[in-house]
Amino acid sequence: SKNGRIHRTHGGATMSNKQYVLIEETLVSKATKNEEAKKKIAKYAAEQVNDSDFIYVDAGTTTLFMTEFINADCKATFVTNGLAQAEILSKRGFKVIILGGQLKSATGAIIGVEAVTNLQSYNFTKAFI
């Protein structure tokens, strides 16, 4: 701001007079938090996938669990920025497209301007974020 009280950041703002440390947990450590609730959500989300869908699957622990619940006979196509999601979906025999961009090592997510630009070229029937 003009008064120097806040600093604009990607996705919001921070107070200038506050010091903080941001340490993002790894995908593995996030997966163990609220695991049963995440699995229930993931199972329900997977049940929403249809053969004709063109789906975006965001990187994250709930969407990672979701990849295990998708019907094995499903003919949907998946686009993702999550390396773990892409690997599981591919090993299960699904068609997978991975976004290009910068790899965030702690979470296995592909991020940045290139990833956003890639996303803009698609028209998804469903997105799981």
C-alpha cells in the first residue's frame, strides 16, 4: 500500500510489520492429516467421474486419494498438475495429460505462469481442486 502497511502477494496480502515463516508441509505429511475424511470425500468425488468427462485434477492429498477410487473401466481423460496424481492415473491405464511449468518439490505440484497458460487452452467438464 501507499503507507507501507501491507505487501501484495500472490493470492492476497501480508502485513508489513509482521514477521512470519512459511514452511509448506510435504505431500506425505499432509496426506496423514484428516485421512479418513479425505478418503470419504475422495471416494464421493471419484463416483462423479463419467466416461465422457475431460477432467482437471489439481495437486493435493484428497485428489491423490481420489485417483485410487476411480472406476478402472472409466474412459475419461485427466489433466493434472500433480506428479503423483499423473503417475497413479497413468499406471491404472487412464489417459493423462500433465501441465508444463515449475515443479514445486515439497508437494509435487507443477506451478507457475506456464501451468496457468496451459490450463487456459482446455475446456473441462469437471474439475477436482
